[in-house]
Amino acid sequence: MSVRPGSIARRIAAGALTLALAGGLVGCELLQDAGTGVLSDEAAVDAIAAAPPGSALATVGQVEVKGRAPRTGYERDLFGDGWGDPDRNGCDARNDILARDLTGETFRPGSNDCVVLTGTLADPYSGRTIDFRRGQDTSDDVQIDHVVAVSDAWQKGAQQWDAGTRVAFYNDPLNLLAVDGGLNMQKGDGDAATWLPPATGYRCAYVARQVAVKVEYGLWMTRAERNAVATVLSTCPEEPLPDGVTAPAPEPAPPTEVAYADCAAVRAAGAAPIHRGDPGWRDTFDGDGDGVGCES
């Protein structure tokens, strides 16, 4: 969601996040800052390093960490002209997400089961049940949240995207959830450092989805955001990435340069006989010029 809450709402949301994190992690061995309840830089890095491979927490380590770019130039229209139809099923992304996330949904006659008229939402953000009814005064009771807010994406990498990538991001079901409209407005363009769902039982899944989106699109996190995400996921270290998203393979370690002072060192390392082209090869090892060194 890109709508910015007012300054008072933002302070309330940030305060609620601080209290919630502090309350949820009392006694945690990784807790470093008793004032905020958020892991320190060092503790966050340690938690990520110790996480099960492929988990959402481990995947946080593959998200680049750097400062937020200016919001300069941001316009929602840069991400397309409203909702698109990425799967080309004849329904826009908003109706697709309503149909996915609501139960007991009904559709407008003649819309080929596309335009959702009514349904029931088990809201993940509040834990409440919300009845959805399409209408001028009721549609906003249930809104579609961009889990990684559009403005947040703009400030963390999307400025460099082409138009097609921005439209794909805006309509990607991985980044969309039907949620309580009021909480969506409260969240605004906040990241995990400034807003988390009030329903504490959903926070692991929520930040895991943010991690998945950021990895999929190459978006970065601020340090405060990384630490907040690690704080949540340290309470559920085996939380997977959502929707079958798999963590990218880590970058291979650069090859270690091998050097041997003489044939004694080659033999001591168990590398004898050594062949031309092997790591650590030196022409001085090959006394007879046959391409094999330290033979005896």
C-alpha cells in the first residue's frame, strides 16, 4: 500500500511495533537491545547464519542491505494503469486475489465468475472475520495489500526497473493479499521496521512473504528492516518461503589460491604427483618436462 498514514498514525504504528517485538521476544537468547526488542546488527547476522538452509530466515542473508533511496520521482502510475491481468484469465488481479482469499464468494452475473460481489475474509492481519460486499461504501472494508509496499519498492530498487517489471510487480499474486482495509491504510508504505500485523500469529508468514518478494525482484532492505525481519523470524526459524518460492543458491565461494613452496609441500598436502594445470602448479616441479611434477 502506498498511501502514507499521518504522522500521528505513523508514531502509533512504530510504537506498537516496538512494544510488540519487545513483548514477543522476552527471554530470547538473541535479544540484544532491551529498549526496543529488536535484534542488534550482530545478533541478526548470527541468527541468519544459524538458520536452517532454505528457510525464510536463511534467505534474509541473500537480500542486500543498504540505505533507503529518496522517494523523488515516485508516482503510482509508473507501475501501470491500475490492476492488470497477468495470468490472462480475463479477470484483473484485484478480483483474482479476492476470489483466492475469500470464501463463499459470489460473482456478478455475466462476468464469467470474475467480478466478486460478496464473500467472507478470514483477515490475516487482524484475525477478524470480515464480510465483503462490493459497493461504493463497502468495497474498501477489504482491500488488496501490496505486502512489499509499492513506494517501499521504489525506494529500494524499483527506480531502476523497466516498465514491464514494475507492472509485473504491481500485479504479482506473491505480493498481494486481501486484508482489513483499515489496517492496510494504517500500514501505508511501511516496511517491517515500522509496521507488522497486529495478529502476532501471522507475523512469521508476513515477513517471510516480504523476504520472498524482495529476493524474487532483487529489492534491498535497510539495516533496520533486516534486523526487524530477523527478529520476527528468529521466533520461527523454520518458517518457509511462501507459495513454493525457493531460495536462490548462494554465490559460490571464490576459488582458494593454492601455492606450494616446493615438492615437499606438495607431498605434505597430499597433492603429489601434481600435473600441469592443477592448482599450485609450478614449472619448477617438472624436472623432465613431461607435465607431471613431484613424482618421487
